[in-house]
Amino acid sequence: MANDQSMTKNQKLIDWVNEWAKICQPDSVYWVDGSEAEDKKLFDQMVASGMAVKLDEKKRPNSYYFQSDPSDVARVEDRTYICTPKKEDAGPTNNWADPAEMKTLMLGKYKGCMKGRTMYVIPYSMGPLGSTIAHIGIELTDSPYVVVNMRTMTRMGKAVLDVLGNGEFVPCVHTVGAPLAPGQKDKAWPCAPIEEKYITHFPVTKEIWSYGSGYGGNALLGKKCFALRIASYMAKQDGWLAEHMLILGLTNPEGKTKYIAAAFPSACGKTNLAMLIPTIPGWTVKCVGDDIAWMKYGKDGQLYAINPEAGFFGVAPFTSMETNPNAMLSCKSDTIYTNVGLTPDKDIWWDGIGVDCPEGTITWKGEKYTKGSDVQVAHPNARFTARANNCPAIDPAWEDPAGVPISAILFGGRRPSTVPLVYEARDWNHGTFMGSVVGSEVTAAAIGLKAGVRRDPFAMLPFCGYNMADYFGHWIKVGAAAPDKNKLPKIFNVNWFRKDNTGRWLWPGFGENSRVLAWVFDRCDGKAKGIETPIGLIPEAKDINVQGLKVTAEDLKELLNVDKNLWKDEVVLIKEHYARFGDRLPKELAAELEKLEKNLA
Ligand code: TSX
Ligand code: MN
């Protein structure tokens, strides 16, 4: 079959593709079928053009290396827009622009933007093909790098068109914004300058327009743009949840499995927790997903979650056989590496990988590393794109179209003081309060910011497709609408990052976090006790197994301590945070804050 519009009978889709081909004026239009042969052909073309390097087939089978333009290395939050008809509906935490004005502006840029390039049509499904929780998107892009990444990160190609039939899809338009004049030589990583990049969402009409960046979340539109920003808006309309959460399956020594979803801001080790290897005997963790969860009530009244993605787009630096063996094994083969170092023997290297950087390694900027030189070998936001199916710890139910039943939801952040190792919410609304005040302590070193707690409610600050206060309200509503309150997941807050007053980590973290997960499991199983405190329920010290750890009884006491004075300071900070949302803040959350204040008095 030809890779053209004959692959579908969906006239709405055909018309939409033709309309955009007219605007962008690519040299050709290619409908992606998702086959292995096609994938190989695209990589071969990118290697031939100098955009990609094929890695050593023995060390890194079927894996490729890319360097981005130095100006195109991460998501661009100040160039990311939520275009709702009314500014208030985007809320105080999003950049807003008028939808009609933004469309006029961007159409001007899209005109002829794909000249000299191929427009790829990528049909993709977020979620297992045919799952009732899944949704289909179509991404138009002039980046072959995006095509091969989407093949790993989503279910993609002809099979998606077959499931789509004449149904609805989320239209996504992407261009690197670098048209080629006749005969002009292409760059290895074409993109537009920062001030010309636009990552734009139209939640009401469910459209995504992206211009000028080829990197990650700016360009792989199924991930942050669709599965979080647009999906969070769809979820609000239809009574479900689209969350920035990992999903893991935890099995106890008796062989009983419970599923846990967890939201953390960046740099808290979400991928590490998703694939954790427990240190306590008899327990196992399996990974369902490391970034996004879509959750809906099942017919039995339980909340079920799917991972809408099919791969991991993980931060490479400081991933090692020590910190996350399962991630290292996931990216052993069939992996795309972006902005890491390239060793002379065509392998990859990054800081914290566990070995010294080999002499002669090529940096992400194309310089040569020699011992003692102060070049940056891997960019701090360097990534691997790896297949979930290659993860040794992937859960057997990870592709179950029905999803997995969620017993517990965790929130957390980097909090060197104040916040205990773990505590449990009294009920759903209290848990919603916990999620709404999530944050990490930042040092003044982060340029232009004063030291303090940077709030990242539900870890959704950059990813909520509408007014964050309304999003809080949606969480309250979802709890109230539970078919059976007894089947609601229990909600916990965890903090792996407590320090003592000398700056020493009080908790070893990583695989040892299984000791905390075990308490969470036993709480959900009705086996462990929770002790009431002003902030929620904490474990009895005896219920956190610290056998074999350097954690002393004193340390554990400190880890579980609730210091009323510190929490009174915290209340002041929470009030400042809440003030941002004005009278749109749900009254239930104002009530939770009042309750906390009263409990501390
Ligand atoms: O990912 C982390 N997790 C979660 C693991 C499942 N990190 C890395 C954060 C950056 C991505 C952690 N860092 C964790 C953690 O639980 N804890 C810490 C802090 C820490 C760092 C080093 C030690 C202890 C704690 N080392 C020793 O105790 C020897
Ligand atoms: Mn994420």
C-alpha cells in the first residue's frame, strides 16, 4: 500500500491534512505506517544526512545518537500557551493568548514553513489500541526525528487509522520552523530561534499547534501537550483524571499486588521510583508507567489507570546501574539518545553513569573531551527514548486496556525539613489539599529566584490545560462522585529528601523507599496503624522496617516528627501560594487549610 491518504477513508482527516499541506507547502506528504521497514529507512536517511549517528551494534543494538541545536534543549515554558476564549479560564499559572489572535499570528509563520521538507502524517494512540480509556491523535510534522521518537513513545501507524475509522482525533501540527530554499543545505538539527518558538494549545477545540522546536515535549505532541494539557481539559469535561503520575505495581511477600500512582515535581526521581528494586525481602515492584496516568472509575467503582504512553523519555544524567538498573537495561537496545556524550567506540556517556568519561568522547555540542578539560559532555536535560517493552520490570498488566486498579496515590517533593517521610490523608479532600500544596525547596542558586519552596501543585504546574483552581475543584468533584467512597484510593505524601541540621540525608532513598511503600501497602490492606497528627496520619516507628539500614531510632523519630512550629510557618507559605488563585480556590481547600491551622494551634 502507498504511504498516502489511501490509508484511510476518514474524509475529515484527509481534508485536514490537505488543508495543512496547502499552508505549509512541503515538497511531499508521507503517511506513516509504523512498520519496522519504515523506521529503518528513516534512520538510514538521517544517518546519511548527518542528523544521526548509528551506535555500535554490539554495545547498543538498533540505537541512534542525536545532538540538538544548542538553543533547543528543553521544553520552553515561557513560549507555551493555553488559548482559551477567556483569560481567566487559563488561570494565573498559564501563559494565555486569545485563540483567534494566536491562530492569525501562527498561520503567518506556518505559511511555507515546510518548503524543501517532507510532511509526515503520524496517526497515534495514547493508550493501548482500542482501550476505552485511550484517545487518538494525528500529528503532522516535518521532523523525521519526531517520527522515530513517536514510534517508541506511542502506538503509531496504520493500525491506529484502522481503529480510528471515521472517528474523532486530536489534530496536532508541528514544524521545526526552518524552511529550505532550493539547493539550501539542511542543518543537523533545524529549528527556529527561541523568540519564534510557540507551543500552543486550544483546549476548547482540542487542537495543538507547535512551531519552531524539535525537542521533546515541544515536538512529541502526544506526551505533555496531548496526554496532559489537552487531556486534563477533556478529563474535567468528562469526569476522569489526566495526571502527571507514574504507576507501579507493588507485590507483598504473600503475592498480593496493589497498584500505586504517584506525582512528584521534576528532579525527585519519578522514573527511579517507577522501576524501583525493593531491598526488603519478598517484595517486588513492577512498572506500568513513569510519567502520565489516565484514570477513570470502572464498573466496580474502583479507580483504574492506564499509562497512555508506550515508552520512556527519560533524563539520562545520573541514571546508572546504582540508581536505576531497570532504566539502564531499558535503554540497552532500540533506543534514541539525544544530547548525551558519544564515545570513540560509538557508545554513549553521561555524568553519573558510573564510569569515567573515555578520552576523546564527543560532547553534546560536538567538542572533544580530554581529561581535565572543562567541557560539558552531556547536557543536563539529555534524554533516552526507550521502549517500555524493553524494561525488565515492566508490569504484566501494563497494556491491559481496562487499566490497573489504583489503591493509593502518592504526592511528594524535595523538602529537606518540615515534611515527614510519609503521612496519610484523612480523606479524599484532605488528599486533594496535599496535592495542591506539593512543592520542592529550591536554593538561591537557581538564577533570579529567591530560596524557598517552589510550589508545583500535583506536579501539574507546567501541564494543566486550564485554570489550576478549577483543576483543584475537579479533584474535589471526582472524589464526591466516587461510586463507592470505600473504594477510593488512599492518599499519601512522601518525602525522600529530609536532612538533619548538619545537612546529612536522613533517609537512604532509592530501593530503600520500598520500606515506606510497604507501610502504604499495609495501610491499604487494613493491616498497619496510622497515628493521628495535626497534618494527617503517620506510621508507628515500629511499622517502618529499618533493619539493615544506618537509620538510627533517633533518625527515624526525626523522619516521622511533626514540628508544630515549622508547620505554622508552612501554613503562612501555603496561604501565599493559595492567594494566587483568589476566590476561584475551592472552598473545600480553604476549609482544609483552616482545619490544619486549628490543629496546630
Ligand atoms: O530518585 C531518587 N530517589 C527515588 C528513588 C526511588 N533520588 C535522586 C533524585 C534525583 C533524580 C534520590 N536522592 C532519592 C530517592 O529516594 N533520595 C535522594 C537523596 C540521597 C542521595 C544520596 C544518598 C542518600 C539520599 N546516599 C547515601 O545515603 C549514601
Ligand atoms: Mn514528566
